[in-house]
Amino acid sequence: LGDLLTTSDNLAAVDKMLAELRKYDEPSTQILLSIAGGRKTMGALALQCMSLLGREGDKVYHVLVNPPFDDPKLTPSFFFPEKKGKKWQLRETRDKTTVTDEMAQINLFSVPYIRVRPLYEEKLKEKVVSFSKLCERIQEKINKKPTLRISEEQGKVWLDNTEIKKLSPVDFYTFFIVLKKTPYTKKCLYEELRRLSN
């Protein structure tokens, strides 16, 4: 792609980003991704890909620079300090402001991001799907309400079709009583059962 100008351009680009990141999805590899430069949608989509695939040690970075080095009217365009004493000039300004590379302050910002990978870890080994399709699947899982089944006769509880096997008889009847209470206590029950099922 020469540039990202249309919806199809951007979708093709993010599918490529996702495929490239998956190549490095190995326990011995740490991914360090920079969202500096390029179109704004490129950085936004790259960050989304890291939210989908990022593991605990994987990092996202952005490069920050002080004004006027980030100004598009600066000529020549500034990318990084090249050599001592090099000068840049602001076009279309009355005083033709000139700056030198010694005045540039470069900062590397570690961008916090949410990792949703645990929501679909088991799906990672399946055939690669498009970014859009993967987003749809994860959103469906997020929106899905948990199902809870309880059998007083068997003394068993199932959360999302998974039997909770760590419940003692006392635990079971405590949960059984709580289940009949308010929505808030039900929410606490779901959270505790999820903890026990892991």
C-alpha cells in the first residue's frame, strides 16, 4: 500500500499488522511496538492489535518531542537529532524562527494499554481471522452474560458449563443461600465462582 486513504486501505493494513505480530508470538520473544509516526489511524490500529495480542511483558511506546520540532512547518522535517549544530527553520512565520538540534528534547513514553488476550487465549491457535472478525468475537464474549446452574440434590454448581469442583459442602450451601438474595450478592457470587474455577 502506498498510503492509507480509504476504509479498505486501513482494514488491509491492520490485518497485515495483526499477522506480523502473530509471527513473533513466542514465549522467548518480547514485542516492543512504537506508534510514533505515520497516519494517526496506523498508530490507533497498531495499539488495538497489541490490546488483542499483547502479553504481560510486551510494550507499546510513543516518541515525544518538544515544540517546534513537532511542527509540520519545520524545514527540513525533523526526525531525530542528526549532527551537532544542524539548523531547522519554521516556514510561514514572520520571524523565520531557527532552532538547532541541541534544543530538541526526545522522550520515550511507555503507553499503558489493556490486554484482552486472556478472553480468547484458546482461540489463538486457530486459523488466523481478520482483525474485524476477531474484534466481533471478543466483543460477543465480553457481552455474554454468565450462566449459573446449581443442583441442591447433587451439591454441585456449574458456571458457564464448567463445574466448580473446589466447593466444600459448607461453601455450596453458603452460595446456594446467597444466590437467592439481591442482584449485588449474585454479582459477588459470580466473581467468587470465576476465581474458584481458575
